[in-house]
Amino acid sequence: MFLTEFNQAPPAQLKTLLKNCVHIPTWAEKIISERPYLSKASLMEYAEQISQMWTWQEIEQALTTHPKIGERQAKNQLNAKEQHFSNQEQAGISSDEKTQQALLQGNLDYEQKFGFIFLIKAAGLSSEEIFKNLHERLQNDLAIEKIIVHEQLAAIALLRLSQEIQA
């Protein structure tokens, strides 16, 4: 979508577009209410600024709709656009059985420790980089991990929004 279209589109259409980036309704509402944007950069800057205000409750709710890293079955619950984003972002993850089993076990260990899914901006990362990150983050305490998850979710949302909007 071109920025001019974004500035003129009906709010319902934009809510869907922004929901595909992240399931945080207040983020979408605030972005929509600030239109028109003079440039893609100003839209992205505002979207990032608003993402810093997400509450943990909003983040936790958004995590319930996010697929687990490497889990193919979870993607069946996503709409076509979300599946497209997820496939692009996880393109570097090997689909061999050993990698899938290791990711499954890592996800389980992480969820058991923290109570929510392991989230990482996987775009451009290999399976090895994701595993390394997962194992390092398992050493964190809950407070640190909540900060990292917030940063990662915002990075994913902003990447997706950037891909959706053309200057």
C-alpha cells in the first residue's frame, strides 16, 4: 500500500493491516488517528514511539496469537497475510527433523520458565543464531526477558509495517 492510500484508507481496512503486524489494538488506533503522515519515515517513527508504550498485558495478549518459532502447525491459525510474514521471517530456519525437535524442546523449556512463548525477530537469522539466542535468553530472569520480548515484538511489528507501506 502506498502512503497516500494509507492516509486515505477507511479505518477498518487499516485496522486489519496493522493487526497483521501485531495484535495490539491501541497501537493500531493511535497510528490511524494521527493520519495523515507526510512520509513513510514519519509513520514509522510514530509507530515505533507508540510501540514503546505497550503494556505487558497488551504484549502478553499479542503473544497468544503469535506462532512459536519454527512451529509449522501453529501457522495454520494465522490468516494468509500473517502466514506470509511468518514464512518470510522464518525462512532461515532449517526444516529438518533434528532442528524442529530442538526448537520444540527449546520452546517448551522457555515457556515452562517464563510462562509465554519464545519470541525473536527471526528475519535474517539462521537456525544456529536462533538456538544460540534461545539458550542465552533462558539464562535471563523474568524482568529482563519481558524487556527483550517487548523489544522483539516491536521490531517484528515495525518490520511488517515497513514491508506493507511504500513511500
